[in-house]
Amino acid sequence: MSTRQVRLTINGHEYSGEVEPRKLLTDFLRDDLGLTGTHVGCEHGVCGACTILFNGEPVRSCLLFAVQANGAELKTVEGIAPNATELHPLQEKFWELHGLQCGFCTPGILLTAEALLKEIPNPSEEEIREWLSGNLCRCTGYQNIVTAIQETAKTLAEKSR
Amino acid sequence: MAYIGSRVKRKEDVRLLRGIGKYVGDIHRAGMVHAAILRSTHAHARIVKIDAATALKLPGVIGVLTAADMPGLKTIPMRTGVIPGLERSQQTPIAATKVRYVGDPVAVVVADNRYIAEDAIELIDVEYAALGPVVEARASMEPGAPQLHEAVPNNIAANFQVNVGDVDAAFRDSDLIVEEEFSTQRHSAVPLENRGLVAEWDEGRGLLTMWGPTKMTHTNWRILSELIGLPQSSIHFIEPEVGGGFGARGEFYPEDFLIPFAAMHFRKPICWNEDRSENLKAMNQSRQQKHRIKIGVKKDGTIVAMDAEILFDMGGYTRTHGGVPAIAASAMLRGPFRVKNYRCNVFCVLTNKTPVGTYRSPGRYEANFVRERLMDIVAHRLKLDPADVRRRNLIRHEEMPYDLGKHPFHYMVYDTGDLPGQFERALERFGYESFKATCAAAKLEGRAVGVGIGCFVETSGIGPWEYARIEVDNAGQVVLYSGCNSVGQGIATALSQIVADELQVAIENVRVVHGDTAQVPYGNGSNASRSTVMAGSAAVGASRKVKDKLLRLASAKLEIDTADLILSDGRVIARGAPERSLAFAELARLALPGPALKNGMTPGISEEDFFATDKRPFPYGVHVAAVEVDKETGKITILDYLVTEDVGRKINPMIIEGQMAGGLAQGIGGALLEEFVYDEDGQPLSTNFMDYLLPTAMEVPKAQLISTEDFPSPHNPLGVKGAGEGGITAVGAALANAVSNALGVEVKKLPLKPDYILQLIKDHEAAGETSDADL
Amino acid sequence: MKPAKFDYHDPTTIDEALGLMAQFGDQARPLAGGQSLVPLMNFRLIRPAHLIDLNRVNDLSYLSADDHALRIGATTRQRELERSAEVAKRWPLLRDAAAFIGHIQIRNRGTVGGSLAHAFPSAELPVAMVTLDASMVLAAKTARRSVGAEDFFLSYMTTALQPDELLLEIAVTALPANAGWSYQEVSRRHGDFALAGVASVLALDVKGCIQHSRLTLTGTTPMRVRKAEEFLLGQRPSEALFRDAARRATENLEQDSDIHASAEYRRAACAALARRALTQAARRSAEQVKGTSR
């Protein structure tokens, strides 16, 4: 069984690697490319810890083979902050409002939240919870995560005035 | 401005938000290879033969280890919850002759990567001789049931009693006796990060380094040293970021021996990253208890006696926790109520299922469910309001400290508090009285709406001691070396707040080191909501010694009496003459060996403290739940939820609320969704996340979370009570009561699955009972 | 939980894909969204020797509607179906059914054809397609055929697809005038597999009588309940009518039993949901009748 070349863009940078077809995208990101911010919680597409943006949409990277990402544009948690010294408003609000505890689900949740706010700039609590329902968190009970997203929506709205 | 009491942003967060925090699965060592565990597929069997020949030929496989490669295997000892008898059913790190649960480790495969390791596992041929399994506790105790451990007759790993007052006489004195049976289902911590370890053996220097240990770092350090035959000074544990513990992660598991053993055997760094299907079979399970309980009351609802039998389902082996869930359940079954006559007979029973440990509020989640249901049943039978029955029995402030009577294994004196006051606050803030009217109105429309109460007393802050060392380094940075651990709860921030206030420095200039045995020599870890209490108090002690040293150094230099010196903003300043001051960095330079020795002072600014106590603080509070039940589908919607908890003193209110919210979510999971199901052959059926159901953002409502500081604990200098478990502990109780109230039925077990609800409704209708639960 | 080894193929045309299916037959599995297949592969419950990735066959993904029918390319994402304005307007049952599938992240990758071919017992799209009398276009290298939705689902996770065939397209004809619809589901958590799911389409005539009725329940395969549909024809909507229809629909209804719910529960839940679905479909139809009669 042969290996395949994979070339893709992640957080605006080009990456490449050579993989067995069965190599999961999660393992390619984490082990081959050293992008360990994307976490592995279940490997069967339920917990959402592995959520990344694949061509702009939140998906479970544990259910993709790395070869499927050839030519794709991905965003991982490492690409959310604008640079090494500033944080994205979502990250600021999660920090301010205690939207994380152990941090294991946080990368996946941040990316889901980013995609949500892009599609629905002013989401209701119901919409936020619906979008979040595909990301499990075992620590926070979700309350502060919801508030952090709501507050980020307000911040982004103010910024764009 | 004080840090203690304010909503300080956590120091842990930025790296976690950026995705650069390193969890154990993120750690790579040069030349690292991967382990996978071959686990038993039988619940109860003898191992006849293990043939790894084919597996060994697979390219990329480095080796396969079995018990045959580990002569002189010892059992993993208990570190707590030691009930005489339990030592007969402990677990060796790998199964040698017999397996006792599906998931019992049988072999360790080491390969270039996890993919190949899993390929190799499939090629190992294990021949088992199946033995009949027993999967239910009562059946397991019956004569003739399959015997799991030779030395344990009737699979009763241990049995103990609690006896307070004169129960039999008290029952004769009761107006009403109610006898019921309750059960709580197997469920557990299930943190989002699976377990993992990295072990690296430096053969040249004889040094074993391990990443991954957490929760009980120093205890596990000692245990590994004993099991693997290396002195502790040759073993170095390093705690990475940890993705949640909740009681189950960080105990000494079989893999905590197997992985370092393999690293030493193969002379390569080895990582082991558990996958979810293993985690759901191999990480400690919990909560499965059966209670037979009898309560005697006067007709005004006053409790006179309580007599209980608890069956604690332990799984196939006794683990490091011994019998903690059973001890805690039997100790806290009375909760916040005055019960002068109490008897409890506890059986710790072995079954062919995954072994059991603690899970957040162990034994108490179960006990609160049982007792609070019983209170409502008593209220119903006496035609009294469930709130009034509780009022009659809540221990009053004047009775504190309240001695519950002797328990063979548990500290039993409630320290301080106003339980009735907290109770009234909870009901008032919830709007209990007006909600009862809402329920009644809904019933007229044919809707099943109900309200339920769950009172609790939690135990926390267990001793016996904790360690802290604080040093001020040459840059004036304050470093705390603490014997606690971080499982994601924010302890480093809380401790920083405490130290920053003690030493009057900016919190940015405080750093906390934990979980690293080369930097912290002693510790008792983070469990049982002890860290703020114990590690915090030790940090206070060390801070005060450091303050003393700083003042002495400044005094010698400034030639001002220490009584006229104070700490302010990272400096020592003269009272009334602030221009005469020295910064911490300057004082550190004065404490360098050269100058210090010249002045006859001990070099360095570094002070240790141990905070020791044999007492515990008891947080307490009330849960109130409102639900609506869809009578046709059995689905439960939580309309409203409130938790109040007195925590003595709040270091960081945001962190405390976070603990309450997280506990509530887990409590909802336990009440409605989560269950480890086994079939009659002991095969686990909940081995993926479509079968073991964790609550999502759609299942957890926004709740009112009220933490109070009414009664600081007298048992520690901070006055704190541990706030980690109050959010979860009475959720099963409150929801079960609310559902019972909504439907006019009597819930006797958890979880509240839709088909159990429909069954209750059907039985209720068949019995033709009128719903007089308009209380 | 890493999958077993496989050979990977990523064709870019339908012909290429069919050629690979012909070549590798029952040794191969087509990969569409992967939301059902890859978990099974990660658990090693399925270990295809060949994986034929359809995600680069652009011609397989489309949503096109004309006056007569909606044609859905097999690899159209569920999320696209859910978001389509045309589908929302003319086939809202599909949008409602799709919205029950898992979570948004699943629907971003999961495909319409993939869900149908996987034929999981409680899945929404199979039930919806049966209710809408959809027809499936199946193709092998040398032949195409059309199979009606009811005939497509044969037994537990088994469809009419032969080992060398691919599902290419699903065609759904326009609904009768003034058709009301409803998709009802009960599950343990939001987004979980349904314990019971019901789809209904009802169309009332100008007099308010039911002239078109469809009712489908979840089961091992989607269960179209003709006896209830026939019972409803010509009748006027009422609470009692729908209760009766629901009872008839679920009498002796075969249902699965698992750790989440017993067969008895599923039967009872199907009855409740059937009544609710009929009620909602009738109400929606009545609204349209009122609207068009102005």
C-alpha cells in the first residue's frame, strides 16, 4: 500500500507531507505537522474536540483522512489569534468570562463559534446552543461559553460600526 | 485591591486558548514509539495461552509484553478507603492467570506508531477458558455465584457497619415507617481527554522520566517506585496540561506500571494514548449502588431513625480508592438532617465489570438521591409539604459543630453553617411557593410540571497535610511550589491570588509550580475538593514565613525595626516613610550566599510550610429543580434550576461558579443520560459516545448559581470550604424529586430514561392513583 | 482507534468511479461524507480493502429543481439541502428531516446519498424519501436503473444497491397542491439517533377533507403505514381521527430494542409522534388551503 503526497494550506501557510491513506487528518495535523492544538477526544465523530474549519466550515477532522485534505484550506486553533501577541475577540471573551477550564474542548469550540458568528452575527441563545451541541464540554456546563459567544457578537458588531 | 474575592482572569487560559498548552498526547520525545494494550474480551476467564508470534513478525512492531515478562508482579496498593478485607482483591498491573472484566490488560504491544500497534493487537492470539461471569451485586453475593478472587468468599470484598444511637428502639417510637429500595446506575467521570503517559528511561543515568501523572502525583510516585523497584530519586514525574479529572484520572492504574516498565524493557521512550473505546472500559467507573433503606418518622415529619443496607458494586478488583464511594455514602447518607439513630450495613461486592473508583462527590451523589427521594416519599405519605418535612429536620446553626456520631472510616463533625437559612434562601430565590402554583395550573391543562428539592452537605478539604515552598527569585518573582495538582480547575490562579495578597505583589509576578516531583518534594494532590483548602493554607503559611524573611533582610539593610516595615506592591517599605524601601529583587540579591553568609543569615528567600489537619470543612447547600415531562414520550425538559452553596470564603467567585456549573452539567448527565450498561455475559454495551451519552449545550439549562460566604470554616486560615462538588452532588436528587412531583409517581432509580418514565406513568395509571401530589 | 489499511482511490468522474466499483466490487466501499463510514472504520467494524472517495466527483453533487421534480446528486451535502431556499419552499419536509441529522458539523460533510445508502434504522432522510415517494437512480458500469424509495430499503442497513453499484441521484416529484408536512422525532439528546421518528404529508381539498396522505415511521427500515394512510383518506382532520390513525399505525408495530429504549417504548413513542405529525401536517395544509382560496 503506497503513500500519497498531501499539500494543503493551514492558517494561511502551506504545508505538505507524505501519508498512508488511512492516516486520519487529526493525526496528520498533530503528529506530522506539530499542530497539536487540535485535540482527539473520541475518534468517532461525536465529541467535537477535533473540530477544524475545512474550506471555511466546521467539521470533525477525526472523520477525514489526511489524503482528503489535499488542496484544501484549513483553519485550526493556532490560526485564530491575529498574531503572537494579540487575541481574537472570542479568545478575549472566553478568558474574561471563564469560558474554559481544562481547555481540552476549547479549540474545537472556538472554531465552531467563529463559524457561527460568521454565519449568524447576532445569534440567539438557542442558536448558540444548537451550534454548540456538536461540541462536548465536560468541565464548564456551557453557561459561560454561551455568554462568551454572546459578548463576542456584541464586540464584533461594535467593531464593525 | 485584594485578589482574594475577585473575579481574576485565569493565568492558565491564554496558552489553552491559543492551542499551545501541551497535554500528554502532545508530547514528543526523540525516538518515541507507541504502546497499545491488548485487553480481555471476556468478563471472567482463565488465560490459557497467549501467542504473539504473528504479531511480532509485523514490520514496525518492536515487541509484545505479557505477565511472563514481568516476574514478581505486585498488586497495586490502596492509598485510601482501606476497609479490612479489600486487600484480598487488588489488581496486578497485568492479568497473569485470570481476567475479571472486559478490558483487563493482558498484553502490551509496542510499535513504531499507534496504527501498527493496533494492527499487531489483532494478530495476537489469546486462548481463554471462559468462566461464568456475575454482573449484578446481589447475585454476586449469593452462595454458588462464580467466585472472582480465591481469597474472597461470596465476592464480598468487604463489609462494615455504622451504628449510631439505638435504631431499633427508635423505630418502635415512630408513627410511620417507610421502607424503600433505590438504585443508582453505573456512570463516571469520562473526561474529554483520554488517559495517556510518556515514559523515557535514561539507562546511562538510571533516570525514569514520566509525563502524564496527575491528581496524586507524589502518592503515585511512591507507588511506582515500590512496584518497579527504582528509588523515587530515580523517577521524575512531570504533570502536563490535563483535560479534566473528576476523580477518575490520576489514580494509579495498571498502565501507570506497564508503560514505564515497557520503556525500561525496550530502552525506548514510549507513549501510550488511550482511545475512547478503551477509556469507556478501562477508566474507573462509579456510582452503582443499591440501597435498601428504612426510615422512621413522627407524624409531623421528624425523623427518629434510619436504617440502611448499601450494596456497592466494585467491579472486578479493588483499586487505589479502596471503598471510598461506599464509605462516603454511608457517612453522608443523613446529609443535613438530624438523625440521632442511624445504622448502615455496607457490602462492597465484586462483579465482573470494570473496577470502580471515585467520581465527583463519590457516594454522596448516590446517597443524596436516596435520602432526598425518601424525604419526599415521607412527605407524600404524611400529606405534608416536602419543604416542611425538611425544615423540621435540618440541623440548626446553634447545633454546630454537629457530631454525627462515630463512623469507622470517616470524619463526622460538621464544622459550621446555617442549613435552614440556606434552605430558605434557596427556596425564596427560586420562587418555590409561586412555582408550586405554576405546577398546579399546568396540571389543570394536562401538563406534567413539577418542582423538586435536593439538600446536601458536602465533604471537602481533606488532610492530612499539604506542602508549600515559596521562594523569591533574583528578579523578584515569587514562585510557589505546591503539592497540589491541576486537572483544569484553575488552582494555579487561585493559589496565585492567595500568595499575591499575602505578599502584596501583582499576580503577574507569582508563578505556581505543581505536579513536578523534581521541583516539589511532597504533596497529597488534588482530590476531594481539597486544593484551595489545603494547598491554599500551606501557601499562606509559607507566605508568612517568606514575609518574615523579607522584613528581616530589609531591616538589616535599612536599619529599621521589622515592626516598622510593611509589604507594599512588591517592595518592603518603611511605615510612614515609603521612600525608604527595597524591592523584592534587591532583597533577593541581599540574600545571595555571599552577602547573606557575611551577615550570618541563611542564604536565599525560600520557606516551606506544611498545613496539617485531621478535620474537614463541610460546604452545604440546596438544589431546586423545575421540570416538565412529556407524558407521551417520557422526555424531561428542565425548566429552571438553582444551586446554593456556602463555601466559607470565595477566593475566585468566577472559578467557584464555574465549578458549580460544570458539576450541574455532570449531575444532569448522571440523572438523565449516562450509563455503563453490561449484558448478562459481562460484555460492556456503552463503549462509544453514541451509547454513553454526555450532556450537550442543549441538555444543560442556564441555572442560578449562588455561592455564599456565610460561615467561613474554622479549620483553616483562609476559612474556605472546597467548592468542587456542590454543583453535582444533589442533581440526581432534585431532578428525581421534580419528576416524581410532576407525574405523581415515585422514582426509585436513576437514570430517568424515557422508557422508565413511561413505565412509571403506565404503572401509575394502572394503579388508578389520583395525583394528589399537589404539594 | 485507527482504521485498518486500505487502498485509496479518488476518481474525478462518475465513469471512473463506476469503473472502480466494477473492478473491486464487494472489496470496496464508496466514501461520501464519511460521517457514518469512518467511525465504523476507526472501530475496525468495517475494513474495506479499497476505499473509493467520491468527494472529487463534482458531477455527483448538485441540487436542481424544475416544475416537476427536485433532483439531488448523491454527494450533495446535507447542509446544502438544509439551507436551500427552493427545498424549504417546495419540499420543506426534507429540510426539517435534514435538520434532525446529528449536528451542523456532521451535516457539513454528510451527504444525502450517503445517508440513504447507509440506511441506518432511525435515519431521517430514508423516512422522508419514502414519504415523498422519491426514486433513486442506481448505476453500475454498464447499466442504470431507477428504484422507488420503498423498494430501495430492504432490511437492516441493506439497500437495493449491488456491490458494484453507486447511488447517483435521488429524484423527488413535486408535492400535491396545498400539501402540509411534518417531521417529528424523539431522541435521548439533541442530534442523537431517533428513538422514534415520523414523517407525514397530508393534503386537504377545498372542502377540508384529506385527499392525499402519507405516513412513515422509523423501524428497521422506514415503515410506510398504508393502512393508516387509507384510513385517513376522505376524512376531516380531528384529534380523535389522528389518535385513531396513530393507533392503527402502531398496532403490532415491529420495533427494535436496545440500551436506549425498548421496543414497547418505541411503539408508544411512534404513536404519539404520529398523532402529532398528522396534526401538524393537517394544520399546515389547512393554512395553505385558506391562503389559496382567497
